[in-house]
Amino acid sequence: MWQTLVNLVLSILHDDPRYEGQTEESLLDWVIGHGYPGAPSPHQSTRDLIYVYAANLLNSGARGPNAQAFAQMIAAGTRHFIHQNAVRPMELRALARHCAAYLDETGEQLVGRTDRNPVYRREIQQLADGAVLQRGLMLPRLMQSVVQFVRLLNEPHYGGQAANFHSPFMHRHDAVVPNPFPQNKLREIIDFPQVGVAVGMNFLKDSQLSAFAPDGRSVRQRFEDLGNCHVGWFVKPDMHVLRLMLYATGRAANLGIGSDAISTLDAKQLEQLQLRYAEGRPGAHMGSNYEYQLHRGWPDEGGLWRCIEDVQRLAQASGIAPVGIDRLLYLIGSGNFQSQEARLTVSQSERYRRFVDAIDPLFGARRDAFTSRTVPTPASCVAPPIVNEPLRPQGADSGDSMTPYPQWADGKTPKTHPQARPQAWRPVQNATVIHVKGATYRGSREITGTFQLADSEQGPVAHAGKLRVEVLCSWFGVKPPTTFPKLVVQPGDFRVESGFSGDVVDDIAK
């Protein structure tokens, strides 16, 4: 997949006369990017980090000030709070006062529309005077977001310095999918004004990739190096990446979306597009164990997180950092080549068509398998039949009623509630519980409910897509406060292993 994408991008670039004769290395060098002209070292310079944050707040396409002009104003306003590369907390009023002074001194225009500049200038002055402005105004929200980000930088583990903020991104990653680190970092800023999944991920990516500026290594080697640390696992699920991954993963076929519609699919409705992504089922080539981990707890952004995990899986299979796949897909979709001023001459619809034509052979011959929802059940994996022993005498320890006690044919007794039986057995052994629903919690000792299991730890089960196994059972033991135990399933037996951390739904968290 990686090589297909590389060849596709290179073929598009070679068709552009501006890049004729360029080597593969020099072309791919543009894909990684060279940072922001006004902030070359956000991974080291605290001033540059705040600049990149401010510029990214206007990356969503919403109407507002020019991103570069706004970021330059914020950089000038915050420099009064930076000493020895460490920023101290600031109040919105103080920041607005310094920004107003900067605009008075330089005459900088925040937007090309002359009728909007006086409005923005007046709002900044009102903030500097301590006025409370109308809720929802763009500029006050942008500036308040910067104030909150600076407050985050002053947490003890960051100490107000960009270098401390950057350090965790460089920790080694063992290429395990999904990588939760990007989501954990996003949680620190997701509630700040004007920050969402796409904007937040783009900021975290852009501010840290500068550590991998050209240094003599080959571009391919830099892509591989990026995959060895957390910074290489940040993906921005923008419109172009969503569109192209919708098709590359086989979801488009499952949703009945033809290849001719990919380039225009919800072109002006990113929210609707990500909802379609969440609905689509991935193709078999994406792997058999495909239960999503990243999007849990983000119900409104489920499609975006599914796309991110798709890119992570694709990159893992290719041996390339996910950010490399992200940059190539963005280049195909947007046509932007390093800067807004340099664009590919091949039309967007033509770039999308070439992508579809290049990707389709990877899974076109197995289209039926991708849309099939049936799961074969090998006979060798079917659990032993249940037989009933004679009715238990009245007064048995499970209660006074005369109830049959389920028992496996081999004589072993399953650890289930006396009135519960395993249901809907599927070919699974040693599977891990990944979701619990409809559970009841009795006296801190027993949980009964419906469990969804991941694939076998012994290897993938022969089926396409996500495996759903439901069993009615119970286990005994004290439930940890923020985790649920690991349930290992074997024919005729349920046993618990501790130490498995996962999401707990509300009804068993009580």
C-alpha cells in the first residue's frame, strides 16, 4: 500500500512541469514539510510553539482573521510573558493589551477585508479594557484558547517550556496499533475554544515534526524513523484523508459509494463525511481483529478516530510512520505542495481518479468478501454440547427452587450462574473481553451480562471483519475501580486474569 501511494504521488508530481526532472528523494522531501516560516523550531522555542498553536486555531476553514497575521500578533503579545524560553501564565486582559499595542505600533491588518479589521481591532481593545463581550465571537474565543494553552504549558511537568512539552513525543513506540498516545495528548487541549479532533491533531503534528527537519538522512529513512517514536503516529483526519481512506479501506463499497463520487463526497460537509466513515464497515484486507479502541469516549467524533486508526494500521503493515501516509493522502487530495502558493496542476478530480484506479486492484477482486457479514464456524472450534444433570434437591446452596444445573458433556461444570447458560458460541478460544453491556453488579463479587470478545490470542479467527461473540455468564472477584478483568474464554470454562485495563460502560461502573 505504501509503495502504491508513493508511486501514485510521484506520477502526479512528474506530470507537473514545475517538478520535471526532480528525483524521488527531492519530491518526497516536500511531503514531510519544513514547518512554519514564522516559527521554525516549535519543538524547542516556546515562542514558536505558541505561534504554531495560534495559527492552527484557524486551520478549520472557519471565517476569521488571517492565520499568519493572528499568529504573529499572538507571538508579539506573548513575548512579554516569556523569560529564558519559559512562559508564565497570563490573563486574557493582559494579552489583549499587548496585542492592541502591537497593532497600533505596526498597523498590521488581521484580515484582507477592510470592513472587518476595525471590528477585530475594537474587540481587542474592549478585551484590554476588561469588557465582557458577546458569547461566541470568534476573536475573543481565539485569544482565550491561547490563554488556556499557556496555562497548560505551566503545568509542573512542562514548566512553561516547549522542550518539556516536546519530550514525550520522542519516546520510543513499538508500533502497536492502536497507539493511544496521540489521543492522550489531544485530551489536554480538546476542551480549549476552537480546538477539535482535526485541529488539535494537526497542531500536535505540525509543532513536533520540526524535530525531523532535513539532516542528511534519506527521506524514506526519516519516514521510518518517525514511526519509531510517538510523533510519527499523529494523523489529521481532514476532508481529503477521510475521503481517500473511505475508499482505500473498502468502506465506500460497503456504503454503496461509487468511485466516481469520492472526489465530491460531502465536499462542504466534513461532519457528514465523518459520520459516513463511522457507518462503513472495513474490508477484509484491513485485518480480522478490527475492534476500535481509539474512538471510545468520543461518540461525536467516532468517524474521525476510526479513520486515524485505519491510517495507523495501514502504516504498520507498510513499515512506515502513519504521518507519512497522512502527508501523501493530503498531497493527493489538496494539491498543496509545501505551501499554499505551490499547487499541483493536475485537477483534483483527476488526482482522485488516479488514486481510485491505483488502489482498486488491491481489493477489487475480493469485493464480495469485504461486504459479506457472515462468519464461518469451523466444526473443530464448536464448544462441547451442554447436558443437564438431574434436578438439584430443594435447599441447594444456589436457592430453594428446583433448577437444572448445566454441565459440559465431559463432566466439567462451567463457572456460570446456576440459571444461566452460555449462548451463541462462536469459534473463539482465549479471547479478551473488549466490551460489556447490559451487566449487573452483585455485592462486589459477581458480574453477569453480555460480553463482546476480541479475536483469539492464538491467532486471527477465519472470518472477515470484526468478531462479535455474546455469552451470558458471570465471573467472581473484586472489580478494580477503573478497569474490568480480563476474561479468558475456553470451551466449558471461564476464568479471570487481572491487570487488563479497558473501558467500563456506565451500567457496570456503578
